[in-house]
Amino acid sequence: MTIAFFSDVHGNLPALQAVLADIDLRRPDMIFCLGDLVGYAPWPNEVVNEVRRRGIPTLAGNYDQGIGLARTECGCAYKTDVDKNLGAQSIAYTNAVVGDDERRYLRLLPKHMRLDFEDEPCTLSLFMVHGSPHRINQYLFEDFPEDSFRRLLEGAGADILLFGHTHKPYHRAIAYEHAGETRYRHALNIGSVGKPKDGDPRAAYLLLHLDEHTRLTEPSSLRSGFVRVAYNVEQAAAAVEASPLPNEYADMLRKAY
């Protein structure tokens, strides 16, 4: 079984279209979106409606929650006054252009989803969130302490935890002891479709493969593939510059920071 996961589209319709076209070619068994459909780019309604049209199960991201509730902030951890000012302009613009029906959809999105597998390929629980099981806007970076990750995964009852929010993809296997044997839980950040921050401007998503070789006792048996998809970044950046959004967000698309 192959499952596709994507997250953090952030209103970038060209990036979303490229990712969905690539997913269509690969024909996974299931597709999930882990939130943040809107913000920072000028196509919030188009992105929401494309995901709805396809019937893709989708979580609320912190930005979706902010727009869904018509808030003036998105729960983003902006580090400087300059970033805070840019963020205020982005959420004000998104609140002004999002449709009533699209806002209602964002407001009603669930905060987590769980898939429980029994016997085949093995008994495991897969848990999906936007930020973390604790908070929708918690950042789980790759250097998150291993002991903290172990407690987080155990508390969530997750053998596999999938999340986004940081816009930086990675896969970590966390060892723990169970009934005298070493097992592994997995933490996977699936990256960002519409606003990568890892220096690679291509859109990102994740393919997870569960098959007869999947074992919780073998960390390498859980196969994940991070897919990068080229799209017309300049088209998206030019659209940002032609909109009331700050031009700085166009530069972020071009340079992926």
C-alpha cells in the first residue's frame, strides 16, 4: 500500500496543481492533506476548492484555523517585528479575499486523523497532525530531542506520526523497548507544497509505503520517499508581486527560505 501526504500549500495554486498531477501519475492508494491550505499567496479559494473537488481528507493547519475563525493572527511564530508586519499583511489579505463557503470549510476541518492497521502489513497506528499532537502550531524540527520525541509519540499512541508546519522534510526513527525487544516509532515531516523553507523551491510531498516487509522492529523497513516536483515558481512569485501581498513572499518562493 502506498499513501501520499502533502501539507502547507499556502495558497500556491501552481505548486498544488503540479503536486496533484505528479500524484495522479503515481496512483497511490490514499491521499491526505495535513493542512495550511491558505496564506502567503493569492489563490486561497482556488486551493481550497481544488482539494474539496478531489475529496482529499484534510486537516486544519494553524493558518486555516486563523482564517476559518476570521482571526487577525495565524498562530505563526514570527521571530522579528519585520516578519510580524509581513504576516499581518498576509492574514489581512487572506481574510479579505476568502469566500464565505471556503472560510466555513476551513473552520470545520478536523485537527487530527488516525489510521489503524491490524495484522497486514503489521499492526500499527498512523497518526496525522499539522504541527504536533499537543498543539496545532508547535514546530517539530529535525533536532527535536529524542527523549521528547519518544514521549510525544508514546502519548499519541502513534507508531507513525506524520506532520508538517516547519516546511522542512525529514524522517526519524525513534527506538523504544517493548516486552524485551527494541521497536521503533517514526516521525515524518512531509515538507511544504507551496512554501518550502529548505533551500529547494520545488514543491514537496511524501509517499509512504506499507508492505509485507514493514516491521516495527526494523527501522529501515518503513519506506518513505520524499518527492520534489518542479513547477513554475516564477509564475507564482509574479502573482504575489501583482497582488497586495508583500513582495518579500515572492522572494521566499524563489529562494525557498
